[in-house]
Amino acid sequence: MLQNAEFKSVYASGEHEPAEFFIEALVNSNSFDLGLGYFSSSGFRALSIGFAYFIKNGGRMRIIINDVLSESDKIAILKGQEKIIDSTFEKKILNDILKLKKTLSKSDKHFFNCISWLIATNRIEIMATVPKNNRVGIVHQKFGIFKDLIGNELVFTGSINFSANAIFNNIESLICDYSWAENQVSKDRIQHFNYLFYKTWNGLSEVVEKIPIESIKAIIQQEFPVNDIESLVEEELELMRELEGDYRLSESFKKRIQDLVQKLEPISRKTKSVSELPKLRAYQENAISAWKNNGYKGMLAMATGTGKTFTALAAIWELLRNKERLFIIISCPFIHLAEQWCEEALKFGLDNILVGESRSLWEEHAARQAQLFRRKRINRVVLITTNASFSSETFQKIVNPCIEELLLIIDEAHYAGSNSMRKLLPELCPFRLGLSATPERHGDPEGTLALMDYFDKIVFSLPIKDAIGKFLTPYYYHPIPVELTEEEFENYVDLTTQIARLASRKDIDSVEKLEKLAIRRARIQNNSLNKIEWLRENIQNKPIDFSLFYAGDQIFGPVKELLGKTFKIKLHEFTSRQSRKERRELLKEFGDQKIQSLMAMKCLDEGVDVPPTRVAYFLASSGNPREFVQRRGRVLRKHPGKEHAVIYDLVSIPPQRLIAEGRKSVSYSAVKSAFTKEYKRVQEFSSMAINQFDSMNQLFTMANQLDLLDITDQ
């Protein structure tokens, strides 16, 4: 995604090189609209680096070529000789391509091979323009618009020409604007160039004439035939390995090259051999065997950190050994998970298409692949999608004709038990694999049953208690009771009363209102002010290095300020506000101890790992077993030098005077409800801890006062 890269506002030769900009833009985008101020068929060659990766990501291009005519040609324009104009354009460019072919460098040839592949897959359009209304001067605008799958936009404009000489040798510069910047000037420029391209492309411009040049595509395809995407990847890798040793290139440019090599190497055809696929652990092989023996249907209930993604990708190859043709859909609840699946799939030699929120960037590519599959032109398609896109009418229409040869993999499968999504799970799909650490849907037995019916059953289970000490790190657990303030508990009681009144109602309005009230009540415990006070009084005596803080949304800012400004802890937030690239850099700094602590909210519940974590402070709790199991799993990932983890769990409890009153308290029901919600989690965490027999001492007395010692049996 474009937002994952760190683009500068200005690129200039000798500072931030323009060539670096184009590498970052190509590898992080899915579409590229290019308006040129100068063109010859030797142009664009600097775009060779990153071009294969752009194509592999499903990239699409539209190119506007501006004015390459001689003065005599321009006179013909003034006389309205349009046919002469058309033929002149095409003749000049075609002759240039044919002449150039005899002296092509490797990068030139690679560029044209990439263009040829885009032409063959109908993912490029080329158009030319000439001045109109008696304007003889050349059209000299140079700009481009990159877009990614989730709608981010990156626009550049400047003095740069698209030839190798311009990008690598001339003193050139460009200005860069991106849509995620909080800058109205940038937003206005992006809107301007989008509209400029739209007008020109659709023949609505007041200053230029649109000239189609379709035969250029035919000659490029004829002169530069390409067999498969892997050959383009191999070419690009070879080019970059040569560039790595070029002393004339800047270190920052070489770093971009090295990063791209790491992205391309897993796609290289050498990973296509099954014998060279990543090695599995014994339990992962057992999981695949159990799924296979159940007719390639079933769910894998594997603890967070035990490699569900890895196992599922290996399972695909197991099925491919026995079935030549396979249409594969992998659906995930969030876009960041889908992106991770795309990267991991490439390591298993599985080319894929990322299907995200912006339909215009994947619809045509996915539809074409589905069509080729139906016509038996290709035997394998891999679509990796979000649940939202999976549920869309467009996606369903594309994949429905392929259902009878479908392998459907649902990651975090508990989400698929929702009313909206389970209705769309295809009944004719012959191969099904569900993945989840916690398959049961909390408070939704109907949804849980529907999931089990669809996937048939859980064919393999690796619960967290069996993984701890083998595949996950053992941990010490310290639950710390923290009282709600009198005002917080009064609000909790009020919400509990409202929830009780609605609990028996089944109409839609009541159910929706009930859910909102439950969320508001949970936020009271997650954001108790006394948690901040506990930190203020105790954090100086607790371990900080390699620590992770989970905090509720309302106290997140105050906790961050307390830790960072008051106690001078080197910390950084680790939330959905950070891009994946920023998160990777933060994790590296965290592992190197340049950062002592990370602060997180919801984004760490699924799919984001922080293996270096030694100590976790849970200031935000959850009554949903799936969520607190996920949070614990994040902390227990193995990491070099990490022998055990420590969890400090700040447990929100009612005021102790009310707990001590027991059944005598007028608020007994609300007191018991608030305590029970937290106590169940504490029991679960304590039962698997190294110090399980002494971790519960403080809470046992309170549970006894509320008649809750046997709560697990109720």
C-alpha cells in the first residue's frame, strides 16, 4: 500500500533521487496513469526497476503520449488532415521501436517485455494527443497518478522526462502529493491532476486532440513475446543484482534495490518446486492430514502463534497434488491480514490477486482470471480478499461460476458466523478450510453452530495449553484488582439496569440497543481512572524493557503521557494509525531496545505480532474469550532470548466496600456482574501460568464474598 512507504514532498537529483520515488511508487501501487511531456520509444526505461513487481501486484496502466510530430506534421494538423496525423504518429513510433530493438540494453528489453505482458493481459491502454485550435507548440505537461487497492493516491509533477538519461543523469526534480496527508494544497493538486487526466483521456480537453494508436500494442506484442510473469521477475532480479554493484548509485537507491530484491525473490520460479516449500512442524503435517482425511473439509482450531497461515498454505499444495485445477479464495476480516496472506502466499509460490475495498483496482483483473479459468486457459487462480469484499455483489458474481472447483479458506473463521456473511458461504464449494484460535462465537450459539455445519467439524485442535512451553513461551501471571470509582460504578449499575430490561426482548431495535449498552458498560471497566493511578504509584518498581501496554481508548492518551513524559519511558504507540511499514520499523527498534515499550489498542487482537515482548500490562480487558485469548497469544510468541513472559492484568472491580457487603448490598447483582466478567478471564489466564497456584490469592477472598468460587461450573 502507498501509505506504507515514506514519500518525500520533493525529489531532486543529488538529494532524494527521482529514481527512488518511482521504485517506491511502483511496488506499493496497483494502477498508474501517466501523462508525458516527452516521449520516444526509448522512454520509460527507468521504470524497469519495480515494473515486474507492479505487474505481479495486478498493476494496470494508462499512458497519454504527448506531441512527437515534426513541424510539417503540425502543419497537417492545421489543415485538418486527421488521417495523416494518425498514420504519422503510428509510423514514427513503430519505426522507432523496430530500430531500437537492434540495440536494446537489458533494462530496455525488460521494459518492453513488461509492456508486452500488460498488453497481453489487457491491463494497459495507450493514447496520443496533439494540440488543437491552431496551437502548434508541443504539449509539455509531465505528471502521473499512482493508486493502491484501498484508494490511496500519489500524484507527481515536475521537470522530469521519462528516459534513463533524464532520471539518472540530468538535474531533475519532481513534486509529490499524497492523499493521506493533512494538507489542503496537496488535496487540491491531486484533484486537479485527476481531472486533467480524465478530461484528456475522454477527449474533453480544450487544448489537445485525442489520437488512438492501437497498432503500437500489436507490434510490441509481436516483437517482445513473454511466456509468463515469472520470466519478468527473473529479468528484474538479474537487473537489480547488477545494479547493486554499481558504485555510481547512491546508498539510499541501493537500499531500495535491496528491499525490492527481498520482495521479488519469493516470487521467483525456484519457489515453485514443492520440494523447496517451507518445512512444516509435525503438528502442522498432522493438521493437514486430518483435513485431507475428512475430504478436504474442516476447521483447524490452532492457538495464536502456532502457524495457522503457514499450515493453510501448505494445505493448498497438498490439495494441488491431487487436483490439477483449483480456484482458491482466501477471505480475511481485515485488509492488513489480507496483505499478510498475499506476502506469505508468494513464499509458497502462489501467485495471487489482492481484493480490497477499491473495486476499480481489482474487479477487471479478477474477472479476467475467473474467465480464463472457466475456459480452461489457466488451471489455478488465487484471490485473497477481505470479508467485506467477499460479501459484495460484484465479487460473488465473478466467482460464482467457479464454485464447483473452489477451495475456500476463511481466516479468523469466527467472523464468518455472522448473519450477513454465513448466508454467502457457497454450499456447492467442495473444499473448505476454516482457521481460528477460538472457533466459538461469544454469545452467539446459533452462529457457532452454523460455522460447524458449514465446515463439517473441527478436524484438528491445538489449544493454547498444549502449545505453551513447546511452541509458545511460558508466562507468569499477576492479576491486580483496581477499584472502579464511585461515579464509574454508578454508571455501570445504571447501564446494567437498562440491559436487564432489554435482555428478554428479541426485536431488532432492542437487540441493537442492547449491544450498544453492553459496549458502553465494557468501556467503563476498560477506562477506569484508577488504572492510571496504579501506574503512577507502581510502574517505577516494575519491568519496562520489552514491555507492551494495552490501554482503553479513553485513557490511552493520559497513559501515554504519564509513561512518556512523567516517567521518561522510551515508548511509541502501536495502533492502526501506523502503516505496516512503520510497524515493521517499530518492531525492529523495539527488538533492538531503541524503544522500551509499545502502546496498543484493538489492532493487536488479530494478525499483528510483537514477538520481542517480555512484559505485558493489560489495562484494557475483555469479557469476550476470543479477544483475551488473542491478546495473550500476541505476548507469548517465541523470540530469541525470551525464556518466559510476564503479564500484569489490571482487573476492574467494584468498590471493595460493596464486595465486602456481599448479598447485603443493594447493588449486589451489578457488583456480581462486574466482578464475574473479570474473574472468568483471571481464572483462564491463571490456569496456564507458571505461578498458577498463588496468582489468584487476592481475588479468591472477593469471589468467596460474592459466592463465586464455583463460577466455572455455573
